[in-house]
Amino acid sequence: MPFIAIAVAALAIGFEQLIQWKYGPLGIIAFVALSIGLKARNNVISGIGAVILVMLLSQSG
């Protein structure tokens, strides 16, 4: 069980670093807002984070 938790944490940190490298500080803010909103079950915060991430993803394409 601890191995799974460590693997999930490593993947989350890796994904966060990828977002920061590719999309800068605004990407990190959006990712944090999305994850906090999902954990707190707050649709407004997670929606804001998701919209910012979608705008960043559509801008780079």
C-alpha cells in the first residue's frame, strides 16, 4: 500500500513539474485550483482551474 501512495505522489509531482515547465506559473495556479476544488468538492474553484487549463492548452496548439 505505501508503494502505491509513493507512486501516485511521484506521478502528481511529475505532472505538476511538466505543467510548470510548459505553461509557467499560470499553469501551476490552474492545476492547484483544479486539485483543491476537486478535493474540497467545490465546483466553482475546480471550474476556474479547468477553464484556465483549457485556455492554456488551446493557446499552445
